Amino acid sequence: MIKKLMLAVATLVASMGFAFAQVDVNKGDAAALDSVKGVGPAMSKAIIDARTKGGDFKDWSDFQKRVKGVADKRAAQLSKAGLQVNGQSKEGAPMAAASAAPAGKAAKPAKGSAKPADMKTDMKAGKSAT
């Protein structure tokens, strides 16, 4: 009974590790590619066909050009889900644009939130002095 329980726990841990593993498009087989959220059997077949025809993918740009249906947004989603090209996650326009917009927005509230905090401190200091 204990052995069966230990085996079940070990299987669960192993499957969790597989679910969150990074998969390289140049090395993964169909099953590994299918394990990435957003990659189904049709896309894994397209990836393997493109890799067989044109060789390994050089970078994300090369991957996006050769695999139909993978634009910047989808590539960013796949990268976030664990797909890699030559061991690299997607870095590019969508992520930079997405991080630039929130950074600008985050900078404004940070400045705005810093001023009220300073005001509150000044007010507390003023109140305690009076």
C-alpha cells in the first residue's frame, strides 16, 4: 500500500515537472510540443514540418516567418507558456511595447502616489508640531 502511494506521488510530481518544462522548437517532438499550452497537434505538425524542410529555427523571427499562424502576440503567448527557440524566450516588439506602456502608466501613479505619501508625512509632521 505504501509503495503504491509513493509511486502515485512520484508520478504526480514527475507529470507536474513535465507540464511546466521549457520546450525548444528545435529539439521537441510532437508530444513535447503538444504539452505547451496553445500548441495543438496541427501546430506541432506545422513546426516539425517547417523544421524538417528548412532546418533548425535560428530565432523567434525565423520561427514566426516559417510557421503559419504565429504572429507577435501568439509568439509571446507561446513563449510565456514555455516554448523556446534555441533556448531563448521571446523578446521583441510585443513584449517591449507591452512593458513600455505599463511602465509609462506605472511611472505616473508612482509619482502621484509618492506625492500624497510625502504630503501625508508633511501633514503628520505639521499636526504633531501644532
